[in-house]
Amino acid sequence: MVIDIELTLNRWGFGRISENKFQFLCLRFSKWKIPNKYSISFEINWRVKE
């Protein structure tokens, strides 16, 4: 299982986004069922106004 944790600097919310994504304040948690793969990753994402 692959677990992905994202810090979203300008997107806030609470609740399920999709089947495998959940958001709590500025953190998004994702789980991916990939056979024979195990990892935890962390990302920082933000949007820039053009």
C-alpha cells in the first residue's frame, strides 16, 4: 500500500475528496493499493496567482 501525505498551503477543507483521498484542514491523505509496493511520501503543494 502506498500512502501519500500532501500539505496544501492555500486549499483548506474537511472531508472525503474521492474514494482514496481525505482532507483535514491543509493536509490531504491518499491511499493507493499497488501490489508488492509499500511507501509513504510527503508533498508540499501551492498555487501561484499569475
